[in-house]
Amino acid sequence: MSTIAYIRPDKLFDAAQEQLQLINSYAIANNIVIDDEFVDQISQNRRISERTHVTDYFQSRKDSTIIIYDVWVLSTNIEDLTQMLTCMLKNRFNIHIIKQSVIISDNSSVMLVLGLIDQLRQVMQSESKRVIGRPKGSKSNSKFDIYINEIILFINEKKSVSEMARLLGVSRSSLKDYIDSRELKQVAGGSLLPKVPENAEQEVIDTIACPNTKGEF
């Protein structure tokens, strides 16, 4: 069974780099080894029927663990999100969702899964909450991005920036700027992760909004 980090940038939410930072931090904090990173730059806001590169990928990796930042990474369309979650759970995926600090599987409570879907519904229906990503601006790609996992490993091994630069064959000053701008020391230490609630699953369920007689919650 493999562990996959799935990252999909969306103009309304977090950029790929912010998602990758949090996923790396989560994996380190939970002693998880990521076998594959799928950075989906193609999908954007396409419907699932147009995202065959995604569906084919997941169909070939049944019984896997997938780590995502939030459910919108799978889709911001409620119908497509429901279909994706249904099919992934049917194919025995374990889905780690960092923002809500929950893991869902085919044994999870129906209310938990519905709660996650309803959270996205509420966000997408509320204009004031449409941009919910981390407050920092999106970062441009860097030539050091291909080394990010090695750099995090080096940080955990307490290597100096000079030693890292020598091992990677890059400029020390440029590497230091990259580590600082990407907050990689915080990533390595797990400090970027949201605080885990005492009962994360119940907190998700409690966010479900039910309409009253006026059609409003």
C-alpha cells in the first residue's frame, strides 16, 4: 500500500507550495513516508469528467493512503467531490485531511463524510469566505523545489546550511534564502500544522448547517 501526497492549486484557495509545505510537515510529525507526490497543475476548476489523468491515476492505486490539505483539493464542485469521495472509499483509500485533522476510510461515520462535504458547500456559497487560504501570498516556483524533501531531511539531521549547499551543489546564500522563504525549518518541526482538536471528527460534524423554515440556517 503506497502513500500519496495529492496537491491541486486553486485560485480561490492555497497554492501548491503552501499545500506541499503542510503535507511535508504532517508526514514528518506522524512518521509517514510519502511514496509519490502528485502535483495536479492541469485540473484547476475542470469537472471530474474532464480530469481523466486524475481518475486513471487513482484507479491504478487502490488500497492506498492519500494525504490532502483539505477536501477542496479533490474538487470544489459538490457533485464531483461526492463522487470522488464515494469512489475512493469504495476502492479502500485512507484519506488524511490535514486542515480538519481527520482520517476517513470505508469504515468512517457517514456523518463525518457529510460534514466534510457540507463544510465546502458553506464556503462556496458564502462570498465573504471564498478565499480561505493561508494569508501569505503564493510563492513562485524555485529551482530548489526539486530538492525540498532532501532539504527537510537535512534539517532534521541537523546539517548546517553550508553542508546542505555542498551536498546539493548549490549556492549557500541562495539556499538559505529558500529555506527561510519556504519556512522549511518550521515544516521540518511540524509547527506549521493546525492544532489538533480533542475531538476532531465531532467538530466537523458540528459544522453541518441545516436550513430553517425560511431556508436559512
